[in-house]
Amino acid sequence: MTRATITTAALLLALLLGNVTAAAKAPDSAAEPNTQVPAGNRHYAATGFPDRMVASPAQDAARGFGVSWRTDASVSAPTLEWVVAGDSPDVGTSTRITAATRALETENGTAHFHRADVAGLQPDTLYLWRVQGNSTWSAWHQLRTAGTAGTARQPLTLLYFGDTQNKNLSHVSRVLRAGIKAAPDARLSLFAGDLVSGGDGQDDSEWGEWFAAAGWLPQETAVAPAIGNHEYFEEFEDTPQERRVLGRHWPVTFALPRNGVDAADTSTYWFDYQGVRIAVLDGTSALDLGTAQAQAAWLDTVLANNPHPWSIVLLHQPFYSPREGRENAELRDVLLPVVRRHQVDLVLQGHDHTYGRRGEGQGATPQFVVTVAGPKQYRLSEQARATMAPVGEDTQLYQVLKIDPQHLRYEARTVTGQLYDGFELTRAANGRKRKTELTQGRIAPRDCTRAQTLKGRADRCWE
């Protein structure tokens, strides 16, 4: 073989290897779609088998819970069964509840969503429940009711997640699993809104992937979400008639308490859970639909009647935004005074796809937290860096809270389990609260090192 032949062969081999390498890297060179469902595929179409089962707390979570689930249109008014959990496969005689049914038409066809409310339960008790489809049943699921304040056998453990929003199956699933592994005794899961992205003609498939990512968490913890702006959509977009309209999935996907303010009756609610009163607001409605005053009056009443030692407010848009260029002035002007007046302990938020925590004034409470579970990552403002600590970019997180009558412990952890932030509130006999920072094992704040996203956006760290 001549030198020229060898050189030519080597060049061809190098080109071939280069093409293989380029092909291997190709999937990483383009932004990933929000779902793993190919266009036109109806993978998440409803069937006669029950799916998208999710339990949510009743107003008194020690005495009941609600369940929502989905089937195809062949099922109307199916049954939920519940019974006290035991150790035998012979579950005994169950109680049956007939569900209310609502139809929803989506890109995946017609589906029926069903709701059943379970009441009259005992506190701090493990129950089994299952739901009916077309000549079939779901698995039996276990759910423990909340204890009564001061008499529960163990502290309340709950999980809190910021925006999941996009790429739920590919990227969010590991965050939710990490949370469950870190807090296997969690009874309650709070979500700060924007569970899906929506608005791209694949809304139902996005909800399908949210449930696929969540696994059994929605059946064996009580799920309490705030609504985000992505659970709304823009009607008559780019016209003088443009307006914000509630998405059709929200009212049927969750069986939430029906005790919200009339102006936002499907997206505001409150409930009591083992010594904590939790009030859930609709920031989008407050900012875009003129309901801030009505929500403030409602929140004032809810918090004024709180008999418990702790209070949490959950909403999507932050009172203090850590992202550059965002201001939610109406929330601060109208709703924040109510939070201050009633000395709310925690304000849990999302929306800004970064991490940031701040207190207010010299007191231990309220503590304001913004966090993100999903892969969409924004950049911090300089104001956030000056007024919040810790802050963080380019980091998927989950939060674990443990609460008893005297202590509220908060930990934010990265998806790999590292402690990113933590503090403990201690309640004295006179009701005053003291904050202790948890610094041992806490990693350094993280910054984004990318100049732009794969789509070329410099204002974000990841899509």
C-alpha cells in the first residue's frame, strides 16, 4: 500500500469517525421539546382504564380528601371505594361513593374526568382507596389522613416543588422521585403552579407526562397545587380583545376544596393540615383579571380565623421577584399587607425559575421562598443577589418541610440530594418565633456558567 493510499484511507476514516461523533452529539445540539410525544401521536388518549388519579386534601384534611381521575367517554358516574387499611389482602367491606363526571375535549379526543369526595374519616389513619373504570378498577392506594394538631404520632412531613412546567417526563420525573426518596413519610405535596407549559396544542399530552413523571406521588400524598399563568391561556391573542382565560384542564384535574373567593372560585382555596393553615392564592387572576382586592379580603378572613400555630401562603407569582425585569407590584400593594398583618410563617412561590429566599424586617417571619423543580432556568437579577440569601441559578430543587407545634424545619435540596438551603423556626410559648439557619453541609450557591441557551437566548440559562 502506498503512502498516498494510506493517507487517503486515514482521511476517510477520520471523516467517518467525525461524522459518527457529530451524529452522536446531534441530539444535544438542539433544544429538547416539551414532551416526548411525537406530533400527531395520541399516546395519552383516555381509555376505559382509570388514570390521572390524584388525591387532594379536604378543608379539614384530618377528616377527608377528594379524588379526581380520568377515563374515556364510556364511563360516567363511576364509583370510588375506601376502607381502613389493614395487613390482609382481604380489605373487608368498603364504602362506595358515586363520582360526579365532566367531559373534556382535547387533542387526544374526548375524556371524562370524575370527582369523589371522601368525608367522615378519622385523623392520623391509613386508608385504602381505589376508583372504577369501564368494567375495571385501579389499584388500591394508601393515603394517611392528617393528624390533629398536638396529638399526631409524628411531625408533619410535606414536600414543596416549584414550577415543573416543561419536559416533565424527561427532566422533572427525577426531581419528584428524589423528593419521595428523601421524605418517604411525606403526607402532603405542594406545587407552586405552572405544572405544565400549555398553549402549544399539546396540553393534554403535557398533563399526561406530568402524571407519568409524578408516578404514585399523587395517589399516596395529598396534592395541593397553586395555579400558574401557564394554566391559563391567551384568548384572541394579539388582538384588542386579547384576554386571559382559565385553561380547561384546571377545574377537572384536581378535587380541591370548594372554599375559595367567588372571583376565583376554582383556583383559590384553603385547608387545615396537622397544625398548619394553608391558603392558596391565584396570582395570575390577581394581576391580570382584577381580583387582587377580593382575594385580599378573603385571605384576611381565612388567616384571622386560624386556630393553628403555623400558617403558609402558597402562590405562583412571587411578592419579591428574583428574576431581572419582573415586578408584581399589585401583589405587594394589595395582598402583602394581609400576609404581614397575620404574621404568616412561610410564603412559598414559583414562576421565576431560580432560587431565592428572603425575610422581612427584623422578625423571623415571614420567610419568602422562590424555587424551581423543572429544567427551564432563568437568571437572577442584581437586586435579588443583594436582597436574598441564598440565591441560585441552573439548579433543579425540591423542598422538605417537617412541622410540629413548636418547630418548622425547612430544607431545600438539589436533585442529587445536596443541601442548598435550610432553616428552622422555633415557636415559644408566647407565640413568638425564632429563626435558626441550618448551615452544616450546605453547598455554595450556584450560578449559571452558560452564555446562552441552545435556542440562543441570553436571558435564560436553560430552556
